[in-house]
Amino acid sequence: MQVDSRALRFAAAVTTVVLALVLVTGSAWLLAAQAVVFALGVLGTSPYGMIFKGMVKSPPKELEDAAPPRFAQGVGLAFALVGLVGYVAQITPLALGAVAAALFAAFLNAAFGFCLGCEMFLIIRRLLPAAR
């Protein structure tokens, strides 16, 4: 399956804003909502991608393999869940650290087109040839 790289960057930009709001407000509910978005992204049905499709009518100039971005969504989900544990257990440094790490990765993708989770996926594939 192939995905529009513009939609991925749009989703990363929205995620950046949401996670920044989580850091500013400390809202576990907003982080839980973003965790749901990450989970849907793993399944290939990101609501942010659907919003992008509704807004942009021009065909993509380039497509990319969906597997690395889906893995990246899974990594984002893991960090969001760790952040939720931190908020619920009132371990603020854990919550802030997990959200900040996810925010950093989302920002790299939104601003520079560098998907940290995608790069992790490719490294893991090279190291574990059986994972192909």
C-alpha cells in the first residue's frame, strides 16, 4: 500500500500542535485522544489523513510505502501511552518526557520531512532480515 507523503506531513503538523497543547495544558484527555489517533494511524485510517484528503484535491506527486509511517504511528502510540501512565499515576516527569519525545518526532516530520519512526523501521528491517 502507498500513501501520500503530503498527508503524512500534514498529520505530523497537526500532531505537533496537539502534543504541544498537551504539554502546555497537562491534559491527559487530549493525550488520550491523540493516542486514539495514533492507534487509527497504525490501522491505516488516520483521521488527520482523511481531513487532508478532504482539503486537498490535487493528486500526489509522490507516494511512499505505508509500512514505515504505520510503524511510526505505533511508536507514537507507545509514547502517548507512557505519557498517559505518567499523567494518571501523577509521575509528571514521565508524562512530560514521553510527550516531549513524541512532540520532537512529530515536529521533525512536520518541519523537515524527517520521520524518525520511519527511519527506526528501516534500521530494524536491515538488522532483522526475517522481519521482511
